[in-house]
Amino acid sequence: MQTATAHSADTRRAATEPQQFPALELETRPRVPTEQAAHYLNRRPQTLRGWASAETFPDGLRPVRVHGRLGWPMAGIRAALGVK
């Protein structure tokens, strides 16, 4: 049986470990969540959230808002990085 402290330590560790995302050329979805878009653009997720809030994102990177979450277009991410 796990204790509450062991569970919270596991939760903290999971929150601080870097997430693994598929390679840019392998991503097939038209839009990705903020954390994944930030990974590809080499920015912190809060930077992208700030862009969305102030509507100061680069051309082609207008996110779609669905139920309070942001979906960032893969075509815009690829264009910003100069990748086809």
C-alpha cells in the first residue's frame, strides 16, 4: 500500500520530468496542445499562452480555443521553423 507522501513525490517527479513528444516530421495531427507546440518551437508553454492571450503570435500560429484549451496548428509550427 502506498502512502500519501510516496504518491505526492511520484506526482512531483512526473511533473518535473521532460515529456516525450514524437519527432516533428512524425506528427500527423493538424493541431497540438500548448506543451507540445512549445517543445517544437523551443519556447516555454507560458510564452505561447501569453501570445494567445495578447494575440501577438507569429503569422500562421493562431491557436484554436476549444473548451479553454489551445490547439496550435502544425502547419504554422512547421512554417515558423522552415520545415515542410
